[in-house]
Amino acid sequence: MTRKYEDFQKFIDALSRQLGEDIALIQMDQADAHVTSELRWPENLIPVCQPAHSPELNPIERVWEFIKHQLTGEVFTTLQQLRDRLQQVLEKITKQQICSLSSYNFILEALFYAASS
């Protein structure tokens, strides 16, 4: 059995490789796997923990709201129907929509500051 943080470590290592020379700010909640001292943070990733109990600061929450809005008023009698409809919604979301939904000024300002340092 793997320790909780090992999958997250694999994720940040893969993200770091994908970024190459670029720098990214990674915002996350304070889950044990995200804040353990066991993590080895690559130099091109800047971890930022959001305050506890503050989902409104998590960019993915706006994406979830957008997705849920697409399903408003629909009724699914099986889990498979929900999965199929969700797949349709996800296939239609563009990269530009994700960027628009998940971009907060404070995140963009932090990235600009980190890139200019």
C-alpha cells in the first residue's frame, strides 16, 4: 500500500517535467498529502495552500459550478445516464473556458511576480 502523499508526488513530478523551464504556482487545499514534509517540491513549482474551509478560493470550484449549471433541471434514472451526460458536457468545455473559469487575479499576479523575480 502506498503512502497518501506518493500519488501526489508522482503528480507534481510529472507536472514539473511537463513545464520544463516554465514556473507554475500550484494552489491546493491543506489535505495531509499536500502539506506533508515528505514531499519533494521541484524548483519550478510554487506550492500555495489556501486557508482551511475556503472552497471559494479554489479555482476548480468555479469549474464544478459551471458543470453543474449545464446539468440543471435534468433527471437521470441511472448512474450511467449521468456519466454519459457528464462526458458530453466535459467534451464541450474548451481550454479557453477552463482558463476563464479558473483564473483569479491574485493567482495571475502571483505568477507574474514569480516569473519576474
